[in-house]
Amino acid sequence: MAKVTANQGLTERLQAALKERGQRWTDQRQIIVDVLAASDGHATGAELVERVRQDDPSATPSTVYRTLDLLEELGLARHHHGPDGRETYHLEETTEHGHLHCRGCGAEQELDAAAAAPILRAITGATGFSADLDHLSLQGLCAACRADQKG
Amino acid sequence: MAKVTANQGLTERLQAALKERGQRWTDQRQIIVDVLAASDGHATGAELVERVRQDDPSATPSTVYRTLDLLEELGLARHHHGPDGRETYHLEETTEHGHLHCRGCGAEQELDAAAAAPILRAITGATGFSADLDHLSLQGLCAACRADQKG
DNA sequence: ATGCTTATTGCAACGTGTTGCGATAGACTT
DNA sequence: AAGTCTATCGCAACACGTTGCAATAAGCAT
């Protein structure tokens, strides 16, 4: 049985977008999109490289990273930097969201658009900046850790 | 003429803090603190390494980075990650502040504690998190670029 | 099907930062 | 002043990403 890509619609959109720009559809790109979709939460660049190499051992990091850049250009993927500076990628299909890292317990929490709205408003109010939620990556202490510190 | 360190007070504080922890004061550490103080705005790790090597060509990256980590542990320095993930260091003497990067014009703007207060409040209100201002590094569009886009 | 154009790939080298380990050299004791 | 203990240093190797270049192969035209 032929391996059916789990992302028919996505793949088609991608193929169309590439054609329009005179760019090409390749097996590697299919694999990378599949892997990204499969690790739908968040994956670092290195993790994605490794997973892609399980499907196609001939793939190299440069190709994977270049494809990820391309997917971002096309608006299909996003990346942000964790508190340690490493890259984390996710598909744009996931709703736009920010990230919160607790330096106490190490927990990571997502911040959806609704929860972020007052924050973004405060940023615009204080600075005139309209901040990108997808690039919002905060570090601090979560409620539980703050309570612990007081105890 | 002996080279006089420009940071008497800082150096003394540092020496005392190290002694208390059973750690040592070395020429390299003096140089690194001096360099950090001299490039008082913000400098990437690589820039700092290069400047330190001008004063002491025998210094190696590992030493510089390890010292920077130590200075952070002691609360004397801070680093955050720019939008490209590179590290940027500054002395803690500078008042705590966040950073805003405009993806339109590339401008970088500082965010002082007063301006940030309503933002931090909004974050706590929305999430329970108490965010670290020093690690706050936002990307978005500045007021000018937003106006341009509308034009 | 064959050939042409050029986007994509793999490779190799680089840039930034981190880590393990043996050698060096601070700081303290005698 | 000499010796001891161990923090720090330099080195070499590694991890994550990026970039230039020559070889490959995708997509189109014939």
C-alpha cells in the first residue's frame, strides 16, 4: 500500500504556492511537511532533522532547515526561540499562540489569542508596538512557583 | 602606568562575592568585567569574546562564556536572546529592561520598568505568571511601520 | 522520450555556544 | 617560603544552525 500523506489539503496548497513562485515540489519537502504535521506540538530544529532522517536517511540538516525557512516564507510554519535560544517550529495551522516558560519548575504553558489579547493591548498602549503573538516567548515564575517561594 | 580598572566598586563587590563562595578572582575575570562595562549597551557573546581577546589574546571562548554565566549567577550580568536567537549580554547595573524588535525597520527599542509595568500586570492578570522583564524580548511592528503599512 | 533551464540537494566549511578533561595557578595552611 | 587543595584555564570535540558551491534532478518545451 502506498504511503498516503496525512495532509492532503496541506500538500496541495503547498504545491500550488510553490508552482506559482516557480519553485518545485520534492519528496524531501513532502517528508518534512509530514514530520512537522506529525509532531504537531512543538519541535526543535534538531528534533525535526532527526525525524526526517528516519524517513529519509539521505536528508541533510541544511535541506531541512532551508525547507523550514521556505515554509515560514509561505506562511505555513512558524518558529520562535525558547529561553535557551534554540529554535522551535510548529505548523501555522495551529492557532497562533505565545509561550510561557517557568524558570522555577521548567513548565511550559501556551498562551492563546484570547488570553493574550489584554497583554498585546497593554504592549501597544505602553509602546506603540504591535507585537507578534507567535514570537512572544516569556520567561518568569508561574503561579504555583510564586506561591512556593512565599511559603 | 598601570592600567586602572574603570570599575572599582564593581570589582570589589565581585571579589567579595567570589570569596564568599570559595571562588577566585583572576585577570581574565577582571578583563571580562571591564569589557562588559565598556560595551555598556548590549553586546553579543561573540562580540564580547573578540573584545576580550584584544586585551588578552590567550583568552578562549569557553572561558569567556563560562565567566558570563558566572556573572549572571552572581546577578551582575544578564543575557537575553535576540530575534535571531543570538545571545546578548549587558551588566545588571543598567536598570532592568526589556527589548522590542521591529520586524519592519529592524529598529530595537528598550522598554523600561515604568513602561513595562502595565504589560507585566496584564501578563499576571491573564496567566498568573510573573514575567521577568529582563527576559522580555518582543518582536512586532513599531508605530511608524504600522502607519507605513496603512499608507 | 529527449533536452534544457535552473531550483534543490549534499557536502564541506564556517559561526556561535557548550562540555569534558588534564594542566595550570589562586588562595590558604604550615 | 613551600606545600596542599581545588577553582579556573586552554584545548579539543561536540551540538545546533547557516552558507557557498558543484552535482543532481524537477518541470517545462520540443
